[in-house]
Amino acid sequence: MEESLNPQENENILKADLPEGHLPSGSVDPFLLNGAALAYIGDAVYEIMVRQYMLATGSHQADRLHKHTTRMVNAGAQSDMIRALMTELTETETGIFKRGRNASTLTTARNQSVTDYRRATGLEALFGYLYLSGQQERLRELFEHGMALLKEEGGPDHRQTE
């Protein structure tokens, strides 16, 4: 039988801090990193946030957690999230998103459109920048707002496979 946390414990999981997001002293300013480098770390940040979010829903069966997480951690869902968030971004955040979206990468979209893949890379770059610059509260705000907007649209499962 699946044990579920009470609502307060669920909220605490979602509010859990990510590890400190600062580069070692003497390193480059995250604002100066290229889009691909920001997306590299942002991909991990986004995934851990989705995993925390999934735990906060109360489900603790590993197979169910994995299934739901993989629906959120893909280019299509990330593309949907950033499209929903674009009006919420500051000018700096929009610039970071575009840097990631336009980054040259050696990998290509797998089972997703190139447009979705590029937008997803932009979202990852934005999350990487916010994480590395220590803006955890803004990172959490954008993530939670993005998840709420996706829920309103029916979640990532509402998309047609392209």
C-alpha cells in the first residue's frame, strides 16, 4: 500500500532548497557562460525540481514517479513551459533564454521537433543561469508558475506527438 505524506510535508518537499548554486571562486560569471554551458547545468536543475515536485504529489512508487517525471523532463513539456512563461520573464531572463535557444549543440531532438528542442534548451539555460547566480527564489517562482500553467493546459500529455 502506498504511503502518502500529509499536505504540509508535501509542501516542504517542494520548497526544499537546491544545493547552493554558485561557481567556485575564480570561476567565470554565469552571465558570461555560453547558452550550451548554462543549459548543461540547467538540465540537471530542472530535473531535480521535477523530481521534488513529483514527490510532493504524494506518490512514492518508483515506477509511477519515473513515468510521470519523464513526461515533464522532455523537450515538449519544457517547450510548453517556457512558452507559457515568456510574458513573465525579465529582459535579462529573456536574453538568457535566447542565448540557450540559439546555442549551437551537437545533440539533436529525439522524438521532438527542432523548435521544441531549441526552446527547451533555452529554458534549461535560464534555469542554469538562475541557479548559478544564486537566484533560487526566482527559479522556484518560475518553476511553480510554469507547472501551474501546464496543469491548466492539461499537462504535457495534451500534446500531439510531432
